[in-house]
Amino acid sequence: MITKKNILYSTFIGLPVKIVNSSQRKLVGLEGTVTDETKNLITLEKADGKEVKVQKVACVFRFTLDSGEDVDIDGNSIAFRPYERPKKV
């Protein structure tokens, strides 16, 4: 189970996410479910089924955990490959 303590060590795939701040203003407010993650990108599936690729370093993400808690994470702190993140965080 993903919690506030271990979210940086977990995979984000399947979590609901909202972009709360971005250097690209048109991305602010974008919501969806994480479908893929690479070193520099997070792929979101919006409610209408379209996929959007978003740069990690340009955004602050608000992930909603299974418990209903919201966690804000700066994209700069997660700009690693998912399998490398536990070693670097």
C-alpha cells in the first residue's frame, strides 16, 4: 500500500494525479490517471481517454493515495527512472 512515507519509493502507475503548478500554464489543472512513467515524463490518461505526456521537471503533481490523502510532489525530486528512484531519493 502506498503511503505518504513511501510514495517516493513506489511506482506512480495507476494513481490519480492532478497538476497543481507548472511552468506551462496550460497544464495547470490537468487531471488523470498515471499510465506510464519514464525518467523525464509522466503519461496521464484523462477522463475522455486521451493520453497526455507531461515533463516531470516542469510540474508539481498532486497524487491521490488509496487512503484518500493528497500528496504534492515537485517533479524535480522524482526526475529519475522509476527503478532508480529508491537509490537517489
